[in-house]
Amino acid sequence: MCGIVGAVAQRNVLGILLEGLKRLEYRGYDSAGLAISGGPTNKITNLKAVGKVNKLVAAAGKTKIKGHLGIAHTRWATHGKPTAANAHPQTSGNTIAIVHNGIIENHEPLRAKLLKAGYVFKSETDTETIAHLIHNARNTGKTSLLDAVKKTIKKLQGAYGLCVIDQNFPDKIVAARSGSPLVIGVGIGENFIASDPLALGQVTDRFVYLEEGDIAEVGRESYEIWHGDKKVTRKVTTIQSKDANAEKGEYAHFMLKEIYEQPKVLQDTLDGRISKGKVLEEAFGLNAKVVFDKVKNVQIVACGTSFHAGQAAKYWLETVAKLPCQVDIASDYRYRNIIDQPDTLFITLSQSGETADTLAALRFAKTKSYIASLAICNVATSSLVRESDLCLLTMAGQEIGVASTKAFTTQLAVLLILSIVLGRRTGLSSTQETKLVKDIARLPSLIEKNIATKQRNKESF
């Protein structure tokens, strides 16, 4: 899951952007970058680094880059390898810079049209397509940046949370949300935008959550939000800067708190991975499609609660995807006579990504002939994620309660998504996929309704 930070202020925003990226490192990424506008000409300066945010910090320290307007991003590769050219921000015409979370499904035909129009692509990303579309809309229609973004997003199919700056509009960030979360941070004489409030905890405690389909223009002194052609008002929410995961708050114990958190973490896990009745399989990472095209069997390995999630997945994989599936407790896996079937995908499940038996099973599996390993995990920086070929992160956050709740729920959601993606290759129709995705998308609201009444929860728990 990629991360976005943006800021428009009277002060230099470089430190704000870098600190925001550091706070988003938990989401997982393979490159980072920023674009800052400032100075007499308002020229946009782009800076990128492959690897951890500290490499971007070091690169910034060697320059005199500064400005009062900027956007920044941590990227997890879905289109193109982890390279500086593919890192965000992506630019067009040296005047437009954009950061983007999500996946644009129709980027290839859009790219073909832009190539015919004379645009030169410097990356393999779907995001650069958006940058050129906005640049084209600005130039051909002589429109504002806001209107150019509105025109562009009508052409996009898929999921996106995006922020755009234009050197010709030196005090504005334009943002749009569809299937990938964005939040405005409200300051005094300065405003911010991010994919997660956590990124802005050092500068504000007041936030405005953009809703699906919202477009926002954020300036230093104010911000405006549109939904379609209608200007709308969204509630300002105050969030304390303390670590909410480590506090029980109003709840009697952490398990109850984490039960209540299930609707949010489920929505966070689904955001950017489903759109308009379809699963966006690029969310599984670079080369996922190539791997999935080869899968004829599945082997799942896990411990404890994750093992139970794997057993549920076995049912889905065999009924939805029509694929044979074996599920093993990780501690037992290495000690039986393993007969690895041809074209088998090896899947590990773990909340922490550091479960010793699961890691040992993955390392043992590498001596076999599995086509690839896929980690489904909650911690982007974990050993399991680093050592696997593919991964899909759950977004459950820290789980303190001993009995798993939200981590288990998010694992189930991801495993059903995987079953749908593999099922496309074994006869699952688009109608069946649409129904399943619609049911998955309803889960957060259904769970929220089920736990809405405190008295009911007191009686139940």
C-alpha cells in the first residue's frame, strides 16, 4: 500500500513531507520521492530514491531543495520495477507533478492515445498516464488545474487517490479520491493532505475525510471540496496525537476495542484493491499476473489463527477458483513427506510476519519447485514479506488482544480476493465476480451495523 503526503504553507514544507513519509513506512514500499515548488519561478523540483525513506532524506540533505508547496509518496511497485524512473511523483511537461495510490486499469489504451498525441513516457507506470492527461487538458482547454483534474478522472477506470500540483498554480494542491483513501489536514495558515492521518500527526489534529468520488482544491488559507459538479461540506474530525493502538480508550479491554475496529480495518484492506465490481489483481504486486496465469495448485502454510483462515481459504479456492488446495500447520509442514505438485503457488499467512515456524516453512519451500511464494501479512517490513516473491498486506494495524479479531477478519477478506483473482483463470464469470466483490464491499458496513449498539455488545461479550 502506497503512501501520500502533501502540504501547502508559508514555511518550507520539505521537513513536513519527509516526516510524513517516515510515519507511513509501516505501509510497505520500495521507493520514495517528493516534488516541491517554490522560489521566484515556482519551478517544480523532483527528488526520488529507490529503497527506504532515509535514502530520500539523505538525498534531500545534499541539495538546497525547498518550497512552500509539495507532494510526496512511498511506492509499492505494481506497474514497472522499483526504479527511480518509476518512483513517484510522476511529471508531465516539467509543470505538472502527481502522486497516486491505486491502479488504473485502462492505462494502456490511454497511453497509446497520448503517444499518438506526441507525449514521451519516461516510466512504466500507470501514474504517468494521469500526469500527461492532466497536462493535455490544461494545454488544450486552457483550463484551471482543478478543471483539468475533473476532466481527466472521467477517463480513468480503476482505483485512485491522487494529488496534483502545477507550477502555474503555486498555492494549490488538487486531490481526488476513488477507491483509495485521502484526508485533508486542517492547519492555521497552512493545510495538508495525506492517505492516512498518521502522516500528519506532527502538524495538525484536525482532519477532513474525503468521501468516495470527492475532489478537493487545497490552499494555504482554505480548501474546497466538490462531489461531481456540486460543492460540498465534510465534517472536521479531531484526532488526538497519542498512539491510539496502545490505549484502550472507552473499552473494557483491548479485544473489545479491536472488535469495534473491524469495519475500519476491513475498509482499509479493501481500499485500492477492488473497483466497480472487480478485483484489481495488480495489488498483489509486480509480476503477479504472470505467476497467477501458471497456478494449478495451492499450498497454504500458517500457524494458530492464521491456520484457521487458511482452512476457510481452502474452501474458497476449491469452490470459487476450482483449484486443489493443501493447508498445513507450519510447524508440521517441514516434517512430512512433501510431494509438491507442478505449478503450485506457496502461500504463507501471518499477522506479524515473524512467526518462526512459518518463516522456516517458507525457507524450506524454497528448496522445492513451487512457482512462487505469496505472503499475506500485516507488517510490511517483516521477514516474511521481505523473503517472499509476492505479498498482499492486510491493514489491521497493531493487535494487542491475545484472541485475534481484526487480523483474522482482514486475512479472510484478502484470501477471498485471491480466490476471485485465481478463479478468473478457471471459469469464474464476470457476473459471479461482480456478485462476490459486491458482497465483500458490504462487509465493513454490515459489521458496523452489527456492533453499533453498545448494549448489544455488552450482552454478547
